[in-house]
Amino acid sequence: MPDRGGGPTGPRIRVGRPSRRARTLLMTLGVLAVLAMAFVMFAGFWTDWLWYRSVAYSSVFTTTLWTKIGLFLVFGLLMALAIGVNVWLAHRLRPPLSAMSLEQQSLDRYRMSIAPYKKWVLLAVTALVGLIAGASASGQWRTWLMYVNGVPFGQKDPQFNLDVAFFAFDLPWYRFLLGFGFAATVLSLIAAALTHYLYGGLRITSPGARATGAATGHLSVLLGIFVSLKAVAYWLDRYGLAVKSSDFKATDNWTGLRYVDANAYLPAKTILFCIAAICAVLFFATLWRRTWQLPVIGFGLMVLSAILIGGLYPLIVQKFQVQPNEQAKEAPFIQKNIDATRDAYDIDDAQVDDYEGQATTKDDARLRSVANTAASYRVMDPNVVSPAFQQLQQKRNYYQFPKTLDVDRYKGEDGKEQDTVIGLRELNIQGLPKRNWINDHFTYTHGYGAIAARGTTTGTNPTGSPDFIESGLPSTGELGEYEQRIYYGEKTEQYSIVGGPQKELDYEEDGEKTTSYKGDSGVSLSNSFNRAAYAVAFSEPQIMYSGAIGEGSRVLYNRTPKERVEAVAPWLTIDGDAYPAVVGNRIQWIVDAYTTSNGYPYASRTTLGDTTADSLTTNQRAVVAQENQVNYIRNSVKATVDAYDGKVKLYEWDTKDPVLKTWRKAFPGTVEPRGDIPQELMDHLRYPQDLFKVQRELLTRYHVEDPAQFYSGSDAWQVPDDPTNKEPGAVPPYYLSMKMPGQDAQQFSLTTTFTPKGRPNLGAFMAVNADAASKDYGTMRLLRVTTTVKGPGQVQSELNGNDDVAEFVRNLKGTDSDIEYGNLLTVPLEGGFLYIEPVYTRGGTQNYPLLRKVAASYGSEIVFENNLGDALNAVFGVDGDAETTPPDPSEPPGDTPEEPPATGSAALEKAIADAQKAYTDGEKALQEQDWPAYGKAQEALQEALERAAAAQPKAGGEGDSADKPEGEAKPEGGAEPDGDAKPAGAAEPVGAEEPAGEGRTEAAGKTGAAASAAQGGDQGS
């Protein structure tokens, strides 16, 4: 009788099928979901393609894309085939009948469960493994392009006599292939073994043989392939010794062979290669012998050999041959490392000269005269004065300047080049009066104008402020007419939509000015498809339906110079500091770019992120790739980014660099020839800071070319900490127009100092010609100091302890201001070193730095004066009327002495009294923040000091003591006269010598004290 009730559990419930309409709806929703997911994935690809096409570098996108796709497909397919074929073969070689055992009975359940889906399981496993392998291989696109496009270096390594290109371009690709081969073999071995076990070819607990003959042959072949790859690895390891890093007493980052490598590891690798090759043959022979005995013996021999020959033998050589006489044994290899490192970092032509560090003349007037033209002393520190630019030239809260300004050269009204501090007035999205989507991305779209100031002088409104040569909104001045709108800049990180129906704010000055972008930059949003793609890519659905977007609308993004250059040239390493220049009628961002390699034999490695860090990179400027380890670097490309339309141009700079030649073959047409660089642009190109910092770090050790001295480390240097910065870090290099010993004219240079390792005194001074338009560009000179000379930290310590500085700081406390030190500049001068340091005050009613004092040090003298001219006069002990041009070499100093100035006690006393009154008036005006009165007081003080200097009798002259009133009170802040110093500001015939043992008079001491305590005044050079 039929069961009508559904069985003992109750009536059967019939579940109705969904209606046709519901099924159609569900299918439609599923298809739409798939399409939406596909569009989201496609949007990123499509927007990237549109962006590359907009900057005219679509070939970079396509070359990179097709290379990645090719590697993905080739190596993904190879990995999938390797796994699939071995699983299929293991299944094909399964025994017809499995042994009757508990182990096989339990495996039967698994075999039966996957039997209907064997093909699908195989496809899924191989596809998954192939996808992973392909994705990994696509990341090697740089390695592949360098391998197939590599050009010779024209230099051979000293050990194997192979071109450097083999180590830089070929060896990395061979290692990738080897690693892929190992991965494919190991995965195939695991997959085949599991399949053999599942189908009875391998047995663990079953009685009888543990493996069938077919399984034995299959697995032995795979093991033979593995051992063969190991033999290849041993052979490649021989060449790898030339680029191997290791710890060594001589240097922290030793690269290349040492004695134990050449005499123990190298022959050991050769022997192990032979043993591995024999062992592989034994595994392959198992196909015929069907026994594991010989392969296992061979494999055991290989492991034992690796331990004894590859491990123990080198230790014995190191212990008993090298250590007893390490310096002599390692000397040839140290020499190879020195030569390779100096060549790889382009420091092999660095000229090292001994320099006494002590003045070669005692003629103070001559020293003062030579100092006047020795350098263009940059008293405007670009790392300090940005707040002054911000306060005086920001104009609106939605503008900003970078924390660190840039140093460049522009011609003044006299047609001569001058060091200039420059920054762009960029958009600050955080300072908008009202934040919303329209304001952020449509209305406020660009900055406006370049602001520049002379580096060697200060302004008078207020006194000590930057002396602007380009200022205002719109900017006007000496830079001429140019496009001032800044759509692309270091601080411009948000996207903007321009050129459509929504007007942009241009600038506000006597009313609001609007504009609409006329450039051809960016990607058009005129069609709905592009709008939808960017709505997805930016996660901004409003882009789809906003009425502010219409015909002519374009989206600008990737707007920082660094981002744009990195995108169009992903094979370059970008300098951390792009800098602006007015070139013709446009503002151009100039970006230095480097080609690097990690495969230069024997050259020691460096981590770019570490060596390019200094006291300013913590929060003011970026560094290059933090973990990018290299042992070869060249500044091979100069790039420009137009601040208005974002156009990127790459110019070849190093015409001999084989790495650049390789990349130019891979990406033809992307880098323009060096000869195409316009002269206007060439005038602003300079030696890059990050390369210089890498080179100076290497030169702390590699200025030594003698292996024995290098090994001992007796002449090792270090880059000193920045004594002017509270944050820890190395002193940054400084751009400065100056003359090195033997040069006739100033050259725009990049300079730094060294101290002996572990010592504070000056060890060396380094300068490189940074003027790209000069025929001597890149010439690197080091002055090795042979006597004990004060280092930067010692000079700063003496300055901090100076009585005049202490009084100056005490006086500032009443005005709620702080002292801030500028760059401590070092200039070689007549055998010695002249230190110049600007000193700023910040606080009170003005919260930005104003130059108030200039400190100078030469030899044992250290002075703290109102301005640069006074500081130079005081440090050399000459009057301000001393000649300011170098004397004629053909006419010895002193042949035509000047007429001695008139002297007199009454005139001197009157001048001192006037100076004291002017000083008191200045202090009162300073406390009241009355800047006009303060300026007048400083002018009166300067005039009184000049009269005092003219009226002062010569030290040791007639009436020296008779003219000095007894018990005369010193001016406030005065100090006892230094018995060894000359009168401050005293006039003296050129070439005249000071009488031995005579000191300056007390009146002169008062005059000098009043001068050193005074603040402000003329801050000009």
C-alpha cells in the first residue's frame, strides 16, 4: 500500500518552486552584481590608461602592462602545467589494485568521494597555484626588462673577468628562474607524492613494498630535477660571492669576495656543484635500477660535503690562515672593494688635498678683503625663514609655503647671478573659509605666484625680514612675466575638477577674481562613461550627477611633481626635494632622478633612506625610498613638471650610464636627449642633495685609498650632527656660492663638513660644483684638515657661551621672544676656515623669524654682531672702512698706507656717550615693539660707533693712559677688554702690524661691548 502520510515523521511538506518572474529577477540581479563587480575592477585600469594618455606617456603604461601580463601568463601556465602534469601522471601510474589493509580501506572513502569531480579538483588546484605563481612572476617585470635590454658596462669584475652587466642585469634574472624552478619542483613533488599515496602507489603501514616501481621512478625523477637545480644554484653562488654582503672589520657594509671567499668558498662551491651533478644522475638512474640505494648514498654525500667543504673548511681557513695576519691577507680584496665602491658611487675622481686649517697670513686687512669675495654668505636660511614668507606673503589662509624653501640662482638688476631663496604660494586646502565638496574640488583649485628673496641681504620692513625680489599677489618683481597659477605642486595632493561650468577662484586682491582653466592637462569628464569610472575610482558618487561638471570639465590628479615623475618613469628613484624655477614664462618643478642597481660587484651597499636622512628630514622634507638598498647610483635624469599644465619631461643627464641606456631601450622615446635641455632651464639645474649625501657618507671611509690605512680606520670620518637644530640628525648640506682654494671666482656649490670619527674637531671640508651650466659641474674637492681646528659643534658651543649672546638672550626674555640659529656656513679662507651663522629672533608681536645678529668665527676669534659686515670687520679686527676688494697681487700690502685717523679723548668720550644713549633708546623701543624708533636708534648707534672708532687712539700710542679718565663707568652690558684683541672697529693702515704685547684700550672695549650688545641695524651684506 503506498505511503500517503509521509512516513513516521509526519506529513511531507512540499516546497513550491519560485515563480518565473522571481527567477528572472534573481538572475537579473545576479548578472547586474557581476557586471558591477567587473566595472569596479575595470575602473581602476581604465582611469590609469586615461591618465597616462593625458600626460603623453601611454607607452609606459602599455609596455609595463604587457610585460606584466606576459610574465603572468607564461609563468602561471608553466606552474599550472608542472603541477597538473605530475598529478595526472601520478594518477595514471596508480596500481590497478590496492592492498587490502586498514590504511587503504580508509583511503577508499576519499577516492570514492572525489571520483566524480577529479577533473574539476585538478583544474581548481592547478588554476589556483598558477594564479599565485603568475602574480608573483608579474612583479619581476623590472628584472625581465633589464635582462632583455641590458647593455654592457664596459667594465669587468676583478675575480671572474665578466662584464658588470652580468651581475647587474643577468644574474638577478637567473636567480629568479632558479627560484621559480625550485618552487615548481617542490610543489610538483608534494602533489605527486600525495596522489601516489591516495591511489596506493605509496604505502606507510600496509604490508609489502612501500612504493610501487612506477611511483619510485616518478618521484626519483622529480628529486633528480631538484638536485640538478641545486647544482645550478651552487654554480651561480660562485658569482654571487662578488655581490654578497658580509660583516667585516674594515667597513660596516662590505660587499664582494674576501680572502676566505676566494680561497675557500669559491673552490667549495665548485666541488659541491660537481657532487650535486653526480647525485642528480644517480636519481635519474633510478628509472632503470628501481632502487633508492645509490641516490640516497649520493644525497647523503652531498649533504655531508656541504657541511664539511662548504661550512667547516672556510672556518678553518679563516681561523688559521686569515686571522693571524688579516690585514696582509685581506689587502688585495680591500683594494678591489675601494676601487669598485668609488667607481659605483661616482666618487673616484674626488680630489683630496691636505689643508692646514690655520691662516697663512696675519694681515687682518687682507683677510677682511679676501673674505669679502670668498663667498656670497647666505644669511637667509631656507630652513628657517619659511614662516616669514608665510606671514608676510601668504595673503590668504588658503595659501601656504613649504616648511623648507629652496635655494636657486637668479640674475639681479646688475645682471649678476645671486643666491636666491624661493618658494611657491601653493594652495592649502585646510585653510579654506568653508569646507565642502564644491569648494574643495571646484572653486579652490590652485596656488598663485612665486615668492623670492635675496639670500645675502635682509629687508627693512621690518628690519631683518627677507629682502624680497618677487612678492605680492599677483607676484611682481625681478622674475619678469610668467604664468603664476600653480595647479601642480608639492602640497597639492587633492584632485580638482576644472574647465567646466563652475568658475574657479583665481585670487583675491581688491575684489575676487575668477578664472577657468585653459590648459590641456587632466582627463576629460565630458562623457558619462569617464564620469562613472572616476566616481568609482575616487569613491565620489557625486561625480556622476553633479551639475558642476559639464562640457569642458577635466579632472586633475596625481599633482605632486614626485608622483608624476614616479608614474611616468617607475624605473627611476626620485630625489626627496623637488624645487621650483621660473624658466621663461612658466614655473617648472625640477626633479632629480636616479638610476640605481644592487648588483655592482665589490661595491659596498648603502640604504638610501638612512644615508639621505638629516636633521631636516624628520618633518620638513622627504627622503628617497627608505629601504632601497643599492650599491650603484647615478643622477642620470633631470625631470621637469610644469606647474600650470603638469606636463612632464625627462631629460638624459648622464650620457654614459649603462643603466639609463638599458631603460631607454625598454621604454624608447620617453627620455629626451641631453642636448634638448633649454639653456634657460640649464641655468637652474643643480647638483642634487640626496646624491651628495649618499656620496659624503661613503667618503667618510672611502676617501682613504690605501688598503692598510682603510683596514685600520685611523683616518675615518663622520658627518657631524647639526649643532643648530634641536632635533637629532646629521648636518644637512648647504648650497653656497663660494671659492675653494686656488679658484679665481665663486662657484655655486654644495658643501658639507666632516669630523674625525668620535671627535668634535673639524676633520675635512667638502664641496662639489653644483652649477649645471659650468664645465666643472660635479667636480668634487675635499680639504683634509692636518691641524686641530674647531668643528661645527665646538663653534656652536663657544657661541652659546659667549657673553654677548648671553646678554642678547637675557634681553629677549623681556620681549617674549626666542633665539633661533640659522645655517652654520663654513668657508675656506686663506688657509683657515671662516664660520658664518645668522641668528634670528622669533616671538613677541611677530611670530616669524627676523634676522637680528650674525655670528662669525675665524681661528680663535668668535664675534656676535648686528650684521654680516660688522661681523666680518670684528672677526678680523679691522675698521669698516677697510678695502672691500682683494688687493692687487702685484702691489704688496702696506706700500700706500692710509692717513691715520684723528684721535682725541674728548671726541671719543662724546661718541661713547652717544652710543650708550642710542643703545638705551633702542632697548626701550625694542621692549615697546616700536620698530620705527628702534630703527632710528640703531642708525644713531651705528653713527656713534663709527665716530668712536675714528677718534680712538692707537693701542700703545702716545697718551694712551693719560687720555683715559679714571673710574669711567662702562656702558650697560659692557665687558672687560680682552688684552689680546685689537680694538673693535679700529682703523689701521693696510699691512700695518699691531705692536707686540699691546692690548686694546678700555674705551675701545666699551665701544665693542656697546656694538655687540646692540640689536638690529643694517642687516645687509
